[in-house]
Amino acid sequence: MYAMIRADIIAGRHPAGGHLREEQLAEAIGVSRTPVREALRRLAAEGLIKFVPNHGAFVNSWSADDLRKIFDLRALLESTAAGQAAPRMTPQAIDRLRELAAGMVELADHRAEGYLERISDLNRAFHDIIMKTADNERLSGSVVRTIEFPIVHRTFQRYRPADLRRSLNHHWELIDAFEARDAEWASAVMRAHVLAAKHVMLSRSPSAGEGDAAAAPRPPARRVKRPTGRL
């Protein structure tokens, strides 16, 4: 119950400011109102919704200042994770990062229906590998709580072609840094990656960028060829 409602909020099926009525949620899911009420309490504790006296539960919205703080925290946490991951990154993990990066470029090139959502999925997998390789459970938990705010989850929906191009190119540079096992380089690229996303989010209205045709450059051939024997 909790997971279902949470997933719908993260995905934007319950928009910011939307009223979450217990009876409607219970009827839609096919349960009593008691588990719905408990799920809403948990979501309120996470900051995803808020209770308004005499009116019920509403999906939280975030101000520009909230957004700035969220992305600044992401920049700190994820750059730390990238730096910690760099000396631990295995050839197999780097190979998988290449596959994911190339997949995102291919999706951006063809721009089929739903391509931004699919890029978002691959991007999440890319960052998950970095976080797993960093092998820092406390840091990982903090990152997960930060990136799952609905407004962060839908970052790609606000990207213009140049924004997406820059973001995908950051992925290739991160891979280069991991290959070099250079923690400072990896950390710096990740920080730039997140801060660039912050400025996109702060400079666009919620509806801006949705449906934009985003063409990204193909990566250099050396980056998309099959791994060499040393990998």
C-alpha cells in the first residue's frame, strides 16, 4: 500500500498539490481505509505529503529554495560517492557503465515515444552502479532519500537538447575518470553533473522542456566499441 502510493507520487501520477483522499485511494486499490491512513502517515514523515487540518493529505510541492538545497545536497553526496567508487571500480562495472551510457545516447538519437522515461531508467542504473561500488551504506541511504523527491525524479522532462547532450557527455567523462581510478576527477565531474541539473531545474517552469526533442551526440567510437581484452 505504502509502496504503491509512494511510487505514484514519485512518478507524478499524484501531482504536487494534489489531494490524496483516503476513501478514493482505498477504493482504487481495493483495501480498507486503515492501511491507506497508515501509508499516508509514513509518506508525511518522509516529507512527500503534508496534512492540512480539516482538509486531509496533499502531495507536497517544493519552492526554488527547496530545490536548490536538494540539488546542493545531491552534489555533495554523489560527488563523494563517485570519488569513493573510483579506486574500487572493476572492469566489469566499467563495461556495464559503457553499455548504459551508449544506451542513453541511442535513445536520445532516435527519440521514440517514452524515450525520456527510458533514459531516466538507464540513468538511475548508471548511478546505482557508482553508489554500489562506493560501498558506503550510510552514504547510499542518504542519496536514495535525496534523489527520490518527485521533482528530482523527473529532471529529464525539463531538459532541452543541449542540456541532455551535456548530461550524457558527463557520463562518458565519468567513465574515463573511473578507468583512470582518479577519485578527484570522478568527484569533480559528478559535482558538475549534478549542479548542471540544478540550474536546469531552477531556470525552467515545471512544464518547460516536456516533450522537447533532445538530440545527443554519438560518443566517440572508442567508447561504444565492445570492451577490449583487458576488460
